[in-house]
Amino acid sequence: MLSVFFLLMFATQAVLAAEPPTPPNYGLRMESAWIPMNDGTRLAATLYMPDGANSGEKFPALLEYLPYRKDDGTPEEDYPIHSYFAHCGYVTARVDIRGTGASEGTPPDREYSEQEQKDGVEVIAWLARQPWSSGNVGMFGISWGGFNSMQLAMRHPPELKAILAVDATEELFHDDIHYIDGMMHFDEYELTMDLEPAITGAPDYTLDEKVLGPRFDSQPWSLLYLKHQHDGSFWRSPVRPLSEIQIPCFLIGGLLDGYRDSIPRMLEQAKAPVKAIVGPWNHTFPHDAVPGPEIEWRDQAVRWFDYWLKGHDTGVLKDPKLVIYMRHWHLPDPNLQNIPGEWRREDGWPPPDMHPSTLYLQPNHTLNPATPGSSIHELKYLSSVGAEGGFWWGELLTDQRSVDAFSLVYDSEPLQQDTAILGRPRALLRAAANARLADWFARLSDVAPDGTVTFVAGAGLNGAQRDSMTEPRDLEPGKSYLFDIEMHLTTWVFPKGHRIRLAVSNALWPMVWPTPYSMTTSLNLGGNDGSRLVLPVVAMPGAVPPPFSPPRPSEKRADIRGTGDAWPGDWTLARDEAHQKSNVGLNLKFQAEFPWVRLTGYEKLSYETDDLHPEVSSVRGEKKLSYALKERTLTWRGHLVLSSDVKNFYYKYTRELLKDGQMVRSKTWEETVPRDHQ
């Protein structure tokens, strides 16, 4: 008893000894700066500075490094975060990547280029040697800013001491937006990044040929990505292994975000300290997340950076390695504001209480642990299946019965008790196709007693990539293969009385471009190595983590106002039953007011596919950005048409610039690109 007393006393003292994070004692001032690169190019930065500092006081720097136009693209989103950190004694730098926004130079030819990363190393060194700097630099960001935080950590700049990456991954081919699970994907992001690097910097939007020319004439990125349809040196060369990261990493992810699988990989592979939070959110910061519950994360970030950049023992090393939201059943509602559930802590990965539970696909379309007898289930491929399955793996969806109707479906018996999963479910499918290219998609759902089907998790596999994403190979028609589909990270509690469902299809359109052959596929059932579902089951309840703070009210810039449709805007599905063709349309509108300009714009996408001729699929896209200045109105437009047949993709992109409604510049890229196992 005495030893227990002393252990409890020691633990209590350790908690009490932790220093509180830096309070928001400082004011805020914003400064513009030019950061010179070794080749003479200057990168534009907005510095958020602590105001009211003591004479000679030094501060760590925090870098957010993006191509998304700091002055007229993201300032409304930047301000609540950068101001928070500045109030707590950090100088934050929001820097436009070379050739984007207000920065000088030619736009990069792709995401995460070698030039971007080399410049980033120079930016970090510049921040460390400023008169106000303590010499310690951290890096943070969401999405692109999280990606390059990880990438720059892999390069070991000596001044970079810690990072915080939100909704980011190191797997560019498999996870990133261009090839989801290794299969071709196209959405509004491509429209944005094909157009915005062509726009000159605010507030002048100069038409000087020396600035405009290199930007306007830069090749659209979507054409480059279309030419790299499998993994390899193109996707691997800018990114180094996770084991290269040797500085502490704070990771935040969402169970509805497409990049969440990087977090278990980091927990397993990184050699430096890792702290992670995974909430129920989509691609967003947690303080204004949809769906909620929202949490305050900026206070956690200050605790993190105070420890690693200021040397304050805020107790972060005693935090759980992972705090994750255990989702409970809810109705399938794309407008749900808050997900029911609770937070749980895990001090290792995989969770020590996790055990695999195997359910075999049975001849009578059930799931149960018994080894089934031999049977074959066939499925006719329809390229239009999946419009209700979402645009990437995770967003809140409608009832899945309309997708399941064109899938092979297997249900468990009603559960005798609540069953919780945490991890990455696996569908091992022994399958064949009577064509040389086919995709397989596995979707895990919760079936309520009234038949309502709520999506839980899923993933897909390009059959040609069954052994290697780098060296895809045709399927042998009629030959059975074992396809191991590891679904994306998830949590879920299946309630007592509900059923567990696995649905298998060969299309999930328009998330993934349809394969070109009419065909029938089959699942082989039977034996211990037959088609099966493996669930990562965990005990309930889990360990309870320290509570999060609710979001603090965020500061806003009074001089900027923006409105717009939330993704995906207007989303319509139209079906021509007579000709068995389908169309999905998306439309988003937005506008913003800045002191120097009024910005209006829209994005439109139209996807088409033909069940009788799946090779004939297409997407048409248009984006417009119009800048109304005092003396002129400048409009940049981008138009894309991408279509396919059995052998090729046909690509056409036109970029336009209008002044006061009159065309002043136009350039078109048109190319035939062979299909490479897509």
C-alpha cells in the first residue's frame, strides 16, 4: 500500500509540475516581408508579430508555406490561427510558394516540387536568423501545409525543431487527391490548381509580361498527373521515407478525411516523438469542424511548440500518443452537425486490446465466422455505380441501399451485443474477372433493424496493382486472385440488434474513373483462405483521455468578407434510363470583398458515363475568377474536357484572361495520353 501511495503522489506531482502554455499576453501587428532565395527570387511573406514585447525579447517562428494566395485566397482562414499563435508569443510566417500569389518566380510544375522544398529550407533558415528570432522554427499547416511540413522535416533543416501536420500524408500516389487508392480521380481541386498559379499577385494583378507570361503559360498540373498513372519515381522522388523524420510530430486527422491513414503509419514508423488526435471531422481544422463535435486545438499546439521551441515543460510527453473519437451509430445524413460518440486514448499502435475478428462471406450472402462451402457469386459491372458513395473515402453520405443494389452484399446476423472497431478493416476477396482490367471496392456499413444503411469505412483496389502499384500487370481473364483491400482508418460502435454489412462492387463513380471493359466479375467463396472480412475489434469502453477545451471565439479580419457554397455545392445525379447513361453535376459559387478588390467566381463539374460503353466516360470542368478593381476588371477562366476510350485519354484544357470583358490572352493544351492500367 505504501508503494502505491508514493506512486500516486509522484504522478500527481508530475502533473502539477507541468508548466501551463504561454498565455495570450501579447498584442498583434502584421508586417509584410520579402524572403530572398539564393538565386535572387523573393518569396512574399505576411508576418504575424507579437506586439508589446519587452526590449530584446526573442520569439520562435512558426511557418505555414502554401501556394493558395495569402493575400486574396486564404487570409480569412489564416487570421484566426496565426493571430492566436502571435498572441501566445510566436512570430508566424504565412509564405506564398515561389511563382504563386505575391511571390516572385515561375510557378512550380507540380505539387511538392524539389524547388519548393529547397526554397522551404531557405525560408526556415531566414526565419531563424531574424533579429526577433530565438533561432528555433516550427512548421504547421493543413493539407498542403501539412504535407510540406512532413516533407521539410524529412530534409533535416537544423533550425526546424518540431512540426504540426493536419490532414496530411506522405503517400502521394495512393493517398493524394489525383489517384485515390491508386485509381484515377478528378475533382474541383484540379480546376483550382490548373488556374490559380496563372493569376498574378494582389493587390495589383499586374499584366506585365515578365510576371504574367511565365505564370499564364505554365502547363496545367492535371495534364502532368495524367501522364503518371502508376506509382514510381515521379511520385516518390520529392518525398523521403517516414523514418527520415527525426523531429517531434503532432498530427491531427479526421475520420472523414482522405489522408487519415498516415497517422497509424507515423505512430508505427516514426523514430521521433509523435502525438496524434483523430476526430470525427472532414478536411478541416478542429475548431470550426463540420461535422462536430468541435474542439480547441490551438491551445494544444501552443503546449506542443512551447515544449519543443521554448523549452517549457508543458507535459506534452505525458500526453496519450493517440486520442481518437469512437463514433456511434447515426442515421445516414450528409448534413449531420455532430457525430455521436466519445473520445478514447491509446498509448500505442496498434491498440493493445485490438484483436482481429474474421467473418467469412457465405453462399447465402451472410457473414459469419464459420468456414463456408464452395460457391461462386457473379456481378455484372456497371460503370455508373457509386454516385451515392461519395467523392472520397469518408464524407457523410446518404443511405447506401442504392449503391448496394448493384453490389454483392453480405450481412451478419443481428449482433448480440454492441461491437466496437478501431483501425483498418480488411476485405480479402478471392475474385476473378472476364476482362484484363477491373477495380474492386469494399464498403463496410451498419444496417439498422429498419433496413437503413449507414456507411462506416471502405477502400478500393486496382486489380492491375494487386502485387505492385509501381509495376501494374493485366489480369488473366477468368483467373482467380486474392485481393487484399485494407480499408481506411475508422472507428465505429455497431449497436446490439444491428447487422454488419460488406458490399463489393467494381465501380465507385465518379470518385474513380471507370475501367473500360464490359465484364462480369466473380467472388469465390469457400475454405479458410476464401473471401472474408477482418474487423479490428476493441474493448468497450476505452480509456478516457483528458478533456479538450471547447473552441475559443476566433478573431476575424474586419476588412475581409467572404461567402460561398460549402463543398460540394449543388450536387445532382441524372439518369437516362433509355440509353443507360448517367451524369453527376457539381456547381459552387463564391465571392469575397477585400479593401482593393471584389472577387467573384464559380466552379462547375459534369461527369458522364455509359453503362453499355464504360470506356466512353468524361468529365467537363470550368472555373472562373473575376477581380473587380477600381479601374478595371480582370477575369481568369479555365475550361477542361477529359474523355476516354479503350486505349486513350483525350485531354483539352484552355486558360483565358479577359480585361473588362475582352479577351487579352488564351492558351490551349490538347493531348492524347495512353491509358496505363487505369
